[in-house]
Amino acid sequence: MTALLPVKLKPGDTIGIVGGGQLGRMLAMAAARLGLRCRVFSPDPDSPAFDVVANATCAEYADVEALELFASDVDVITYEFENVPAASAMILAARRPVLPDRKILETTQDRLVEKDFVKRLGIKTADYADVSSPQTLHAAIARIGLPAVLKTRRFGYDGKGQTMIRADDDPDRAWDDLGTKSAILEAFVPFEREISVIAARSADGHVECFDVTENEHRDHILKVSRVPAAISDALAAQARDTAQRIADALDYVGVLAVEMFVVPGDQGPQILVNEIAPRVHNSGHWTLDGASISQFEQHIRAIAGWPLGKPLRHGEVTMTNLIGDEINGYGEWLAVPGATVHLYGKGTPRPGRKMGHVTRVIPPERPPKTA
């Protein structure tokens, strides 16, 4: 019954954050500016979020006693990644409000369930099929065609847990390489561009969307985000409306990201939803310096029961991820006009590991003063 009670925090109250990565770190920093404390739960002793909070719990997600003690020390609980174990979320929700609601994870943790949910809303996605064996994979290929992308239904991110199948590839080998009995085959989308919408929704149903972001991936990892996206105003409005419909249908509280493809159509470009991320998102990092309120503060406000802010963009914004050894060049970015460097305090750089990011804001030109 705890989760049904309205949350209304006051300065000095404590937010519990499940997950200790850079998203948890930036959530805690946003909360601190608002006079709210945070306690982080993570099994990794080197978690970047531990560096910015006074109290942390380092324990496995299966440690029931640690979860219970963690919950007893906070007023509301949120999470910075969507693969929170269902049993852990259930233990926490029995003791404190968990926002966004843990039941949302049942939809977003499973790619097939998520696609079915979006489809029921009348929102378009790439064609897809449930795959549970080599036989069902061949049947799905016969219906969807090739090329197509075979993905695990759960636990995939940054290109992990997926493989492309082309016309000359062996589907049976692709199935074996994926190493799962629960997958989804998605039609390959010849997109014009990738975009995302960061939306915040409060418990009373108020929604604020940030400007549509255009994203560029390299090796399946987000490399650059640019705002505003190079799309028409009408298409941008449709993208924001799509994100709001999804947030409303989930009865969501907090910030979520909806990733989309822009594809060519007979009547002009169209939008297909790719994935939903029930959390603050890498493609929203530009908001830290490029908008009047960040995605992290919006999330904290929403789960605290505080009013959402109206996000106003400061100009043209570019966010660049520093991946792997690129972190060693952070000093060069410090000299770039309009750039702000964010380093996550992680340890040794590894290929594909997000070590930091840089935002660069170009303010709109002001007309010259007249005498």
C-alpha cells in the first residue's frame, strides 16, 4: 500500500537511488542543489555515484537485509537503470514508494512486451516477431524479410545482446551466437535519422517535454546528440506527443526517454518508436548546460512531488560522449568556447565505456543594437 500514498518531500528528506553509475551520480548532484539528500545502493564498490553522496549501501541486489535497511533510511526510491531485478524492486516497494512504479519495469525490461505495449497505443514501430527457437526464427525471417536485427528480449544496451542478420548470413549461427531462448526479430529500418524525446511527468499527470534531440551512434553507442533535431516543427510536435502518450499510458512519474527513427514515407517523413528507457537518458545530457532545467532536476522534482520546470533551451546544443581512451583528451575540451566538461570519476578507461561527456552551447545571435 505504501506506493499508493502521494509523495511530497521537503528539503532535507532523502531519496534512495538504486544503481551507482553516472546517471545516479548526476541525479544525486541535482537533488543536492534542491536541498535533498540521496543514498545510493549499488553492488559495485567503485560506483561513480558513491563519490557525491554522504551515505551509500554497497551490497548485492539479492541481499534482502541490505535492501530492507536501505529502504528504511530513505523517503522515496528511484532507479538509474531499467534492469533492476524484479525481486529487489518488490522488496523495496513493500517498504517505500518506488518511482517510477516498479510495474513499469515489467513492460520496459522486455523488448517484446514493450513493442506490444506501444503497438496497442496505435503508435508505429518496426515490424517484429517473437523468436524462441531456430524454427521460429526462420518463420519470422520469412514474414519480416532480411536484413533484420535479432535481439535478446531482456538485458540489452549499447548494442549488446543483438546481431544483424543479412541475406547471406546463417540464421542458425546467429541464433546460437546470441545464446538465448527468448528473443525478438525486428525489421531493419532504413532511417533518415535517429531522434529521442526526454519527457518528464508528475504524479498529477502534468508532462513537460524537452526539445527533440537528434542522435548519432557509433558502434551502437551514442556518440553525439544535437538539439534541435533537423526535422520539421510538425514532426517534432508529433514526436513530443508520442512521448507524452506513452508516459500517460504508463501512468509514469519521473523522466523517461523515447527513442525513435525518422523514416521516409509517401506523405513525407514518419516516426517509428524504437525503445523506451524508463529513466534519465544519455541523449538528455545536453540539458545539464543547454536548458533552463536539466532532465536530472526534472526527475528529482517529479519523484519528490514538486512542480516540474518549463525547459527552455539556451541555443544550439551539441553533446559529445567521451568513450574509452577519449577521456584522456578532456583537457583539449576545456579550452573550447561554450563547452562544459563532465567527467564521471570512473576508473580505467575501457573500449566502449562512457567516461564523461561535453556539452557545447551556441547561444542564438542577438540583433545588433541600434543607436
